[in-house]
Amino acid sequence: MVSTTDSDAPKTMPSIRKEQISETDSDATVTNVSDLTQEQRGAIRRAESLGAQLQEDLGEEIVCLYQGGVSQPAIAEELEICTKYGVTKDVAKSAIHLALCGTMNYTGMPEDVEQYAGLLEGDELDLLAKQHNQESGKRLYEMKKGIYAMTPEERSEASRKGGTIGGNAIYEMKKGVHAMSHEELSEAGSLGGKTVRDRKMGIFAQSSEEIRKAAVLGGKASYEMKKGIHAMSHEELIDACSLAGKTAYEMKKGVHAMSHEELSAAGRKGAVTQGYAPWSGPELEQLANMMVSPEYSYDGGSHKGRPNLNRISQSLNQIFHSGEQIRSAVSVKRKLHKLKKATTLLRTKEEDAPENLP
């Protein structure tokens, strides 16, 4: 887990969330919009606008990085927000924050700031926020025990020596796995995995949270020592991924061995397994009708006449999901973006069809 500090809290944003204010906090000082300078107002508006844009452009990457333990400032740097969108570091950091949390949970925002939901909501957002303020292995690190007493170079060298000496000796003597054929290795691996799983040993004895933390810690160590994929340049990563994909395609392995119908069914099954609810035909038809209905548009303000995605998502949940919070403004926005891309692609193919050429 990548530890974060107070630097995660954007300097240009009011920092008090609605749910953090209770009756006992009535005397607390809350940022008042009238106290903001013109520079602060401009920074907030730029961050708000960029936050909404980032949800559409880089939403999945931002969520993936944040869930993986990367701090908000580091996400802004990793995705090169300052360079790509021409903003300052503070605005970039605030925009990442708003993309994740949305603008609905803040008080003291200018009235003309657009209200939208965050990429993450509820318990998941709260849990990740807490985890980002914890340091993995803090006690061992502070006491300089075990591997923490070694420098990254010493750890790397010790691992390399141990693996080289033991691995070469076993290989030359044709002992252990080196004495087995490919088929025997495959069969033994399957049997060993089944035994470990049945007996709840190894990673199967850990909770999903413990596995995730271990993976994050291992990934951080690899990154710091520039090992594995972290030792590869951007071009080398692209070439490796392309080669792997091409090989799998030519050998008809994995998804390339499945028909279109099988892929579609597997995708829907995976979505359901992860707790997602695939969009049905009737729900998409209802969404299309709501997008052009005045009943589901903003009644006033700077967004008057535009579709109110929060109102639309709430109605979809009532009609198709028994009132459960399945759809959100963000998920509706994503679906509309995908439908728009699919429609554009279909229209392009139709225009390029031989019968439509002059």
C-alpha cells in the first residue's frame, strides 16, 4: 500500500464533506464561498470541470490506480494530467480528487459548480481513504528488522544469489521439477493447487483483503527495485503485450478460442459475479426515452434543459432494480458514452459500405 499524507487533500477545494458535519460540529469553521478569492474560485471551477472530464477520459485508470494504493498526487503525475490538460499541480490533484469523490459531498462550493457523483461512492470510498492513510509494515520498517534492515540493493542481491545457486544446482542434477516432463509438471501443478485450496493453505488461508494487501506490497517492492515489468520501458511493455496477444490469437487460446456468443455470455456472467448488473434491452430503451424527456432534465440554473443523470439513475433503480442503488450518475454517463461510440462506429461502417460508395 502506498502511504499518503495530508498532501492528498487538495488545497484549492473546500475540505469538509457533508457526512462529516454533525450537530456537535455546528460551531466548526466551514469554508464559505464568499471568503474565496477570485483565484480560488477560478481554480475550483477548473478542477470541477476537469474532474468531470477525467471521469469520462480516464475513469477506469484512475479507479484502478487508487484501488491499487496510489495516492491522488501520484495518480495525477502518473497520468501526466498537468501536461495533457495544461493545468497546475494543485488543479490536477483537485481534479483527481473530484473525479473520485464527486462534487455532491462538499459544502461551500460556488453555486455555478456542476454537481456530479464520484467514480467511487459509499463504503468503498471510505475504506480506501482509510487505507491510504496507513503504512504497511510500519512497525517492522521503523525497527529496521528483517528485510527492512537491508537496502534495496542488498535485498536484490541476496535474492539473486540464492535463486541462482540453488536453481542452477537443481537444474544440473535434474532434480525436483527439472526431472519432470511438461505433462507431469502440468498435472502436478493442478493437483498441488487443488490440495492447497482444499486444505485452506497458503493464499487460500488468507482473506481477500489480506491477499490484496500482500499484492500491493509486492508490487511496490518490485516498483522500487525496478524488477519485472517495472524494469521495462513503455515501448518494451507495448511490444511484450502485443506479442502475447498475437501468440494467443494465432494459437486460438483463451478468449480467442471462444465464439462471439460465448464471449458475450462470459462477460455478462463475470459482471454478475462481481456484483454488477448488466443493462437489459428494456432498461436501455427506458434510458433513451428519459434522455429526451423534459421530466428528467434540469429545471433551472446553468444546466437548464440538460438531462439530469442523477434523476435518471434514481428512476432506473426504482423501475428495474427494486430501489437498490445499482445505477448511478457515473454509470449512466459511462453507458451513454459507450453507446455513442458504438453508434458512431456503426454509422461509419455503413457509410463505407460498397453499396453506399459513389
